[in-house]
Amino acid sequence: MAKLIVSCEGAIVGHYFLDKERFVIGRKPDNDIALEGAGVSNLHAVILSSGNDHVLEDTDSTNGVSVNGEKITRRILQNNDVIELSGYQVKYVNQRAISDMDFDKTMIMKSVPLDVEPLPRKDAMPGKPQLATATLSARSIKTNFPLGGVKDMKAPQSGEEILISRPLKTFGQAGVQVIMVSRRPQGYYVTHVEGRRHPRVNGKSIGSQPFLLRENDLIEAEDVKLKFFMKQAG
């Protein structure tokens, strides 16, 4: 099981297992990790479970969150990442993430912002945070399947196409429901990131593990409704 090792000024102050879907870090005493200090916001950051992976999100804290010295808004954590917030260091340990590491994290070069596709909502706020992940070595990536994408079945013009040309895209609204579609050597997978209920494919729940998508699969999760397709060459 993944865990966090919290330290301050070189001294370890606690160990915490990531044993729940949503793990909260902040100054409030009822947070999963309660940190003292004027620079820590009441609700500073959250960590969301997604299968064997975990997504760190800065919840609009006053002083921000960094991972390995780089300021982030959202990021898929990797084994031995060090999260820094207001004088505290939080080391993420997940040995399983090494043995079962997803394709889109194995050829890591550097962290870059990746597009997030928020689906149209009347109450959606502009400027949603982006999900930072690994960019891949072009020389190492060779896929033998067509480019995939989804049709947004709830867009003003139903059927609007969104191509998945990068390692992954996220869909939904932070704090309500977020799913991820990722491209791997075997094909395209949908994974639950955040939300009370797991996504459904063709009416059946996929659970917490990545689910291999096939042509014309219908993905549904709260206000998200997408139809998967493979783009034919030429």
C-alpha cells in the first residue's frame, strides 16, 4: 500500500498510509494529515486514488505545493516523489507503482502541463487546473494501433470529437467527477480518478482499475458521457 512520510527540518513527524479514495492535507485538525504552521492553509492539498496511482492536487492554497522542487496544480505521483508545502516535506512511497507502472510514466523525461478537457457545464468555472504528467521519449514510443478519441455526447452539438493524441486526457469537473483516458501500447484505457461512483462502460461499472476500451464503447460518469472510437488512417 502506498504511504506518505512527513518530515520537517529533517526530522520525521509521521507515517500515513493512503488507504482511502480522498486524502486531505492541511492545517485543520480533522484533516487526514494535520500540519501546524501559519503557512499551511486549512485545506492545502488532496491526494486522490486512481487504481494503483495517486493524483495530487493543490486546493487553491495560499503558498502553493511543489513536487521535487517544481510548483504544481495537479500531478500524477511517482514513487519517491517529494511533496513540499510550507516547510514540510512529504515523501510518496509506492513500490507497486514501479512494478506496475503505466506506460505513460515509464519513458519519463520531464514534467509538462497536459491538456484537460472539462466537459461543458453551466456551473463550470473557467481556468480549471491542468494535470501534470510525464512527456514521453518519441524514439521509445511505437504504437501499432490507430489514433483514438471520444465523442462528447453531451456537448451542445452532440458527437463533437476529441482526439487522445497525448498520453492521457482527463474529463469532468474537479471535486465532482474526474475520469482519465490514457494511451498505452495495448490500446486506450479509461480509469476512475475522482467521484463517488466509478465510471460505467456500456452500462456496467468498471471499478477502480483501468479498463480497456473498444470501438463504440459508451463511457458514463455523472455528467460525463463519451463514445470511444478509433480513427481510421488516411
